[in-house]
Amino acid sequence: MNKAEIERYILEGTTLKVAISVDTCIYQQHGFRLESGQLRHLEQFSGTPGVVVMSDVVQHEVLAHMVTEAVKAKSKLKGALEDVRDHWPAAARAPTPSGILGTETAEVVTAVRLDAFLSRCGGEVVNASGRVGIADLMKRYFQPSLPFESSGDKKHEFPDAVALIALESWAEEHNKPILLVSNDRGWQAFAEASKHLSCVAALDEALALFQKRDATRTRLVEHVTALLEAKAESWDGLRELASLLNSTMWVEDASAMFDYEIDLQVDVTEVKFVNDAVLGSLRAIDYSNGALTVIGEFEVIASVEATFDFVMDGVNLGGCVVSENKIVDFEALITFEEPGGDELNAIAIELVRRMHKLDFGHVQPDYSDEDPTFEKY
């Protein structure tokens, strides 16, 4: 089923007749932040049972990933506290990791988080048991036919196959098509060939489709856009975005012939919309409890100084310093309270990604200032 067909189903009727199901890769892409960011806005479907559905395969995969991340985070906290105690005597009285995080295991904490998330979304878990036949699965594997690919190692595709067949069975049983959210080619190909499934690659794209059911939301976005255009560069939200970007994680994207260490200094000097807002910089993804949440496309101009130190087999090969202004595109979620009013009231602004990359291309030691006749020992 293509995007136009699923959009028609979304827009039809007075009650929503389409479900949504998010693949593991999308949860991973959003850092398993179930209580914030775009994933939180799946809660807008809580009042309509049977809209948010999750394959039990995805449920187990997400749990496993979240446990791994929770264990990593606790280990980092432990290491950081030990490091601080080594250098700050006052930190000797600081709490232990258990004193901060409690004594529950990562498995228990993660299971509670995921259960609470599904409850807030009114979510339903679709179990493969009784929906996926072994004979059918094996036939698809050996032919091969979708969701298995015709080449390569197909063994790792079994979980996806089980999830997709189960979701298709649920959609057929309930006479309700499902909009899948996945950037996995196997999911996309299976959905394209299915009469009951459709697939988009991004969560904000999926959420934006559902907003089209309500013309009010479109008008509110247009109204907010007009207010932003009137404010132009004086809108306080741009300064808040700059502050968020100055405290976010910046990493380099660079290639080099040698290993290197880097000292990266970033100072955000300007934030603005990528396009004229009328051309579509803002897209609604949620309208709940009188608050409108939009996703906006912005660009940041940052003053960057990167100091590279190159090494090979433990030998220092020199370095280079790159100082320049860089332009980076990014997305942010903005929630406006009373969006139909005469004033902009942004009650929440958050970056879609917590890490942003700076492209340095190819880097290498810079010997231009050295005396070629000077010998180092």
C-alpha cells in the first residue's frame, strides 16, 4: 500500500480507522527517549484504543536495547563519580550510583518504562503466537519471498518477518490498515506489496499525516507561522535554540590517514529558519490539551575551532588547527500554548537530536610553519 492510499484511509470518516506501528530502528534512532521528543507524541492516540500497536518482536528488541543502554549509563555514572572523588575531596560524601539510581535492576526499570509508555499511548502488543505459521514462514524463507530478500544472509531477517506477518494478520483481522514507521528496506518492501500495510521512514512524517484529519491544526500552523514571520529574528525561541545548541554534544566528521585526538570548541552565533516559514519550515505533529507541537527545520551558524593531534604507533606526528564558521541544519520540536492567540507562547523547545556533526573533510598534519632545516629528536 502506498502513501497516498494510507493517507486516504487516515482522512476518511469521523473516527480514525488506521493504526500506527513503530519499528525498533526508529526507537533506536530517537535514543529510546520514551518520555520526551517525538516518541512522547505517540501519546496523542491514547484516547483511541487500537491505534498504537507494537509487535511483540519489536517489544522484546526494544527492551533488550534499552537494558543495554541503561547498563552503559550506570557504568558511565559509576566511572564519573569515581573520577570526581579522585580529584575533589568534597566528593567523598557524594552518593553512590545506587544512591542516585536506586537498587532496581536495569531489566526491571526498563520493563516498567516501556509498560508505562504503552499505557500512556493506549498501545496494544500484537503477539506472533497464533498469527505466524511456521510452514508459511519457512516457505517464504526458501522461495524466497517478502519479507526475505533474494540474496545475502537471510537468517537475521527472521525477527522482522515474524513481526511483519503478525502485524499484517492483525490489520486484516481488524479491517484496519497499519502505517509502519521504519527506515528498514525489508519493512518498506513488504508494506509496498501488502494490501494492509504502508510504510514511511520517519516518525515526524507519520505523525504529520495524522494531523491532516483536523483542518484546525493546519490553520493553527499557518497562524503561528504568520506570527513568527512578524517577529522574524527577534523571536526569543531562536535564542533559546542557540543556548540548547551551545550545550549539546558536537562531534567531528573527518577522515585522516592517521589516528588523532581532537579538542573541539563550538560557539553558536546565529540560528534561523532554513526556509521562509511559509515554504514549509513548520509541520504539526501533535495538538493535545490546547497545545500545538510543531517540528521546525533550522540552520545554525557556529564559530568552530578544532585542534587535531595526529599519532601513529604512539609517535606524535604534529597537528593542525581548523578555525572557521560552519552552517549546520537541525530540527527542533516546539510546543505552543494557546496557538490561536495574538502572542507566541512557546512552553517547550527541544532538539530532535542530542548530537550534531561538523564536517571537516580530510584532515592532516600542517607543517607549513616549521623550518625544514630543523631536525627533531
